[in-house]
Amino acid sequence: MRVVVTGAAGLVGQNVIARLKGEPGVTIVGIDKHPANTALLRRIHPEITVIEADLAADGEWTEAFAGADAVLLNQAQIGGLDEAEFTANNVTATERIVEAMRRHGVPYFVHISSSVVNSRADDFYTRSKTAQERYIDTVEIPHVVLRPTLMFGWFDRKHLGWLRRFMDRTPVFPIPGDGRFIRQPLYVGDFAAIITACLKMKATGTHDISGLEQIDYGDLIGMIHEIVRPRARIVHIPYRLFWLLLWAYALVDRNPPFTTRQLEALVIPETFPVIDWPGMFGVTATPLRQALVETYCDPAYASIVLDF
């Protein structure tokens, strides 16, 4: 099976490739536009073909889809302050990829959407991922749509990964308000297993892939703190002050790891549907604490940090 993975150097791509490359008879082509992370992907996995290209622009990268048995359509703009970047990477690039799949007769693909399409949040990411999924729904090529919730795991440069590293760089780790915001974090190792199962069984339909365990944000941070034992001390600060600090940070950092819009989405009290994805895809769910230990204590991958 020849699989093309877009967004190959990001969180999901790196994790899928780390696990999929060991499958018998699988050949992988990874495509990503981030120079540093693409170079890292080549270094970690020299046995796969890696292409550095901007998928929102036409180019020779489209020829990589010739002879592909399946595509993992996975590239995404997650953070940032420029709406045009979200549109380019989440919508325009998707349209170009579908054009390439049609041209080369790719028979199947897995699309990585997001739980935000069911969210009450209203930000650049939510709008672009919603538009992306609506477009995918019009595509005639057999496919499955997976909507994961907040993910964590190896190679997590944003979200929990960035927060965990921040614990080592500061004496104080702030939590907005009382921290009682329900989260359903999904272990990317489990999600990679679901993707692999979809590629094998050619699953179809749209599936909400949520973390099976609900936990307050404050308790989640406390669990990570207990596992990694960093120098930072956890403190709670008023939400408004937290917002202002993020706003001020964005004035000096063009690509901040955490923005005011993400904070606004964080504190929305919401939960996501839970389906029996372990039964549907034949995947054993990893308990949350065990997944956090694997993420932050693994000797091979825990120390690898992607560039922003």
C-alpha cells in the first residue's frame, strides 16, 4: 500500500508515520511545507520519501499522488493571527490536494477534520475547518472524515506540549480562573491507530473521535505537573488578566503559541460526543494517565520538539 501523508511533519503526521512505517508492505510519501520540521521528519525517518512543498500552490508535489493507494489528508493551520493563512492551509490546500487525487485516480482518503466543527467557538481555525469539511462532503472519492478533539502526544508543539515545556521555563504556571473547564483530550497514539485501521479497512462516514475521559483543565495540568515534576509552581490568575497578558505577548511575537482566541475557546464549557471508537476500529484506548506518561517520558520521542 502506497500512502501519501499531507501535513506529514506535524503532530498527527509524525505520529502516524512513526507507527505506520512498520506495517508490512507500506510505502509512505510525506509532504509538508515547514522547512525545519520537514528536515526533522527526514532525519527521523530516512526510509520514507519526504517532499517539502506548499500545498496551497500548484507544483511538482502533485505528481507524488501518482500510484497512491490512499491519502491521509491532514495538513492544517492551527494557530496564528492571520486569517489568510488559515484559509490557504485548511481550504485552498485541500482543494489542490483533491484535484491531484482526482487527476491520478487515488481510490481512497482519510480526512482529518476537527471537533471544532461542532463547537460554539468562533475563530479563524473553526471557520476554516468548517469550510474545509463542507467541501470534503462534496468530494466523490470514497473517504472517511475523522473529527478529533484536543490531542496530545509525541511531537506536540502547541497545546499541552507547549504548556508542558513552559513549566520548565518559568517559576510560575498560570491557570485562568478556577480552571474548571471540561476537556476531553485525545491521545494522538490512539488516533494514529484509528487512522491506520481506516486505511486498512477503507472505512467511510463521519466520526467524532473524542477522548473517552473528561477532565477539568486545571486537573489535567495538575496531572502533567505531577508526572514531569517541573520547576514551575501552579497558580490561578483572573481570566481577564490572563487575556491581557496573551494580548500583550502577541504584540511582540508574530506567531504566538497561545492566543486570546484560543483562550476564549478554552473556557467555553462544552463536551463532545463519545462513540465506541475502540470497538468500531479495533483499537485499544490508552488510559489518560498512561498516555501522559508515554508522551512525556518516552526515551525515543519525548525529547523531540517541533519548530513553530
